[in-house]
Amino acid sequence: MDYVEIRLPKCKVYLTHAEVGELLKNDIRLFELGLRRGKGIHRHQIQKQREQEKWRREKGLE
């Protein structure tokens, strides 16, 4: 069984995917917030990767 690890300041919480889904289903605002945050973080990671690849090409490292 796969678990989602949630790191908190003084502990770690492990929940199943179904349990996380149930929590998010009960608080749709929280789900929307997490979804928007996840999309933003993903976009940032992709952009950072593209910039690193461009820098390597320009420096002739690839």
C-alpha cells in the first residue's frame, strides 16, 4: 500500500491516497488551493529546467 508522507514541524503523518482524497473531498477550498499551488510549483520547475538547459547549450557543456 502506498502512503503520502506529510511533513509537519514536529512529526510526519502518513495517509493512504484514499484518505487524502477523502479529506480533500470534504474541503473543496483546500483542494483548489493545493491544485493551484501544485500547478505553480510545476511551472516553476519546468521553467528552471529550461533555463539550465539553455545555459548549458550556450556554454557548450552539452
